[in-house]
Amino acid sequence: MNNATLIISNLNASHKREQTIRDIEITLKEHQSMVIFGATGAGKTSLLRAIMGLDKISSGTIQLNGQNFHTMSTRQRAHLGIGYCPEGRRLFPGLTVWETLAVTFNGKKAERDRRIDEIFHLLPALKIKKGDRAWSLSGGQQQMLAIARATINKPKLILLDEPTLGLSPIMIDEIMEIIGSIKDNGATILMAEQKIEPSLSIGDLVVVLSRGEIIYKGLGDDIDPDQIASMVMTGSFEPIHN
Amino acid sequence: MLDISLQIILNGISLGCAYALITLGFVLVINAIGAVNFAQGDFVMAGGFLTVVLAEFMVADNFNPIRASGLIILPLVLISMACFGFLFSLIAYKPLKNRPPVTVFISTIAMGLIIQHSINAGFGPEPQIGPALISSGTITIGTLTISKQQISIILSASFLILCVGFLMNKTQLGRKLRAASQDSEMAESIGINGPQCISITFSLAIALAGAAGLLLSNQFFVTTSDGGLYMLKAYIAVTLGGWGRLDGAVIAALAVGLFEVIMATLVSYVVAEALLFAALLLVLLFRPSGLFAEAIQRRT
């Protein structure tokens, strides 16, 4: 059997009856990370939403460790081991930092408290704010909490949708450092991003989307940021010949 | 004079406590589904009638040696009404959940009318009286005479409100209910069963309405047309307390009860009602988000 964590085959999906992604083919092996680039409306968010079961899949299959899950509900996908950090964070505004982590954790109380302590050790900024409601946190703290929420159950696959959106340059570096440390711990990550340079350090693999289709797929080391930027802007891939 | 003032305040607090239970349930449903359950008042009335039936059943010949007391009936009413609430969510909400909120509130109006007319068909329009919570009578402390019924209403309602507060804030189920009510799609994404949370919320809300019906059934009697009035009181309390705020709703419901009793004693019940709606209009005019609204913002 293929040892890939995630295999997406011929995936087509729609949002509010409009087709958003077309014939997507992606293979992401265990412990690998992939960054999806693309202009606004290219289909990055739609792809992650389709994987999470939030957008309707019209055809194609998605497998996680050999198990087809494209017919499962969003809730079942979460229990299968997919952690999702959506665009715009989507925190529960009235829940405190601690409550957000506690409500997400699936397991016994002692185990939960240990895991929350681990997260607070990694993200001390959240520990200081553990009793504060999510809506009162700064943008960076909210993003840290959204990432912590997506990773608290140690998922097999982590989906990160534009985790640096709306953050200051200093905070972008900090968030990328956090994602880098999650990757170094062996997580399998699929991340959609618009900011090319800071994200390339995360992606073993790079995919560029345009109008819902893959226009480039390759190793992160094989491509430079300017080429990606050009593809994102023009919506087409033209190899550079030296 | 002091005795009378204290007695009026106690009357107001006990009525406000019953309103607080109705309003709490009302807010829980608004938060969970984003639509108003217009049958909440009719469930208060249904809880009152259920209390009357259970009380008669319990004192029936040779059935049970325990004389019917509201406190013994209360758990039965809570459980029965919670079951009705679960059924109600399956009938009035679940089939319509993907429709606009207006469809849901029309469906709850229809269900409220069905409940009202069904009970009317069975009992008729005459007022019924439920049992006292512990016993009727008074307690005398110095020169102060306090009604046992009012004290027991205040204590029972406070206990139930504290239980709801504990459930919502200190248990995993409560956190799930709150998460699902704040962002149902995201709640599903972290593995929470959203539809189940909504059914549990309806159960809880309607159990609270039933408890309020029991508490009110002795002092205020119960008639099949009561639902609309309770519904309006809950609506006023929610508006004053700030839409979606559980603590604001409880405080506002207590204030509504107190205001109503004080004004009814000083002037008249009709004037009290009119002034209550005038106060509502003033709040809507000058503080439309409610007196206790929290400035919840999403930072980016």
C-alpha cells in the first residue's frame, strides 16, 4: 500500500453551486508539508474546505492513510484526525483560551490538562491569556489559539488556511516559527498562503492554483519566490530557462 | 411600611426569578439557532398544566401516600418538558434548519398554537391552580411576614439558574453547547455534534419553561392563554439584557418582575404593563444592543 498520508484524486468541488476547484490531484506523504499558493479566488480555501467536508465534493476521492473519507461528515473527518485552522481564525468569541482548547480536546480530563499545559509551554503568550475570551485577544494571539486548536488532538493532517492573514511582519515571523516547530515535530501539513517567502521555509512541496486548477506542482526547493509570484499574478506557469 | 416594602420586593423577585427561567431558555435557543422560539411562552403554560395533572395524579386515591407538593413534582416536570423539548426540536426545527430563520420562527408560532389549542381542548379555558412548592402559609421573622411560596420560588429558581450557569460554564457539554451556538460550522470542524447540541439546547430551554410554569401555577394560576404574555416578558427581558447574554437576561428578567410588581402595587397592573413597554421602547431608542451588551468584536 502507498504510505502517503493524503491522496486527493481528480477532486472537483463547489461552493454555493459554483464550481471552485477542478481535477485536483495531490499526494502528500506522512510528515511532509505542502504550501498552496494562488491569488484570491484561486481555490485555496475551497480546496481546504472540501477536504474538511465544508464544501460539496461533486467528484473525485480523498484518502487519509488509505481510508476514503470524502463521503464522511465534517465531524467524522475531525475525529479521523484532521485538524483545521480556517481563514479568518473562526474562534468561538465567547469562549476563553482555556475553554477553546478544552472543548476541542477529545480525551480524558487528565490527558486534556496535560496537553493544554504542553501547548501553554510552547505558546506562553496563550498561557498568560488563558482566562481571556477569544474576541479580546490580539490578532496574533487569536492566530496562535486557532493553530493550537487545530493541533491539540495531534491530528494526522493539519490544514492551515492563510495563517498569516492580517498580521504584522513581526507576528508573521512568529507564526511561521510556530508552524515550523509543528512541522519539525513530524506533523503533516497542508497550508494555503499568499505570503510566498515566509511560507517557502515550511513547504517541502509547493502547489500553485489558478481558477481552481493546479498550474504548478513541485518541490519547494526547486522553485524560487519570484517564479511563484509570477505564476500567482499571471495565473500560468512558464518555466524559466537559464 | 418597611414590612410592606420588603414584601413587595420579595413578590417582585419571585416573579422575576420565574421570568428569569423563561428568559434563560429563550436566550439559549436564540444563541443556538439564531431564531426566536415563539412557543417558549406556551411551554411555560404547558408546564403549568403538566404540574396540575401530576399533582392530581399524585394525590389520587390510594396511589401515593405523599401529598402533592411542587418540589416533588419539579423533577418530573423538568424531565418531561426536556423530552418535549427534544421532540419539539425534531419537529419544529430540524426539518427547517437550512431555511431562513423566519421559517423557523413561523414554525415555532404554529407549534405554540397547536400546544395552546390542544390543552384548551382538554382542560377548557378556566384557570387551574397548581400545588404550592412546599406549603402555603407564612414565616414570621420579627415583624416581617414572608410567604413560604415566594421564598421557595426564589430558592428553586435560583438553584436552577445556578445549575444552568454551572452546566454552561463548567462542563464539557456546556462548552460544546456554547461553541456550537457561536459557530456551528467550526464546531463541526472540531468534532462537535451540532444537531445534537441544538436538540439538547431545546430540551434545556423547554425544561426551564416548564419549571417556570410550575413555579407560577400556584400564585398566578395557569390558563391556556398565558403563553403569549410570558413570551412578551421574555422578549422584553432579552432586549433589555442584550441579545444573546445569559447573565444580562437573568438580571433583566429580575428587573422586569420587580418593576411589574412595584408599579402594579403603587399604581395599577395595567399601568405597570404600559410602563414596561415604554421602558422597552426607551432602551431600544437609546441603547439598542441592551443594557448589559458586551462589546464583542472580532479583531483582525
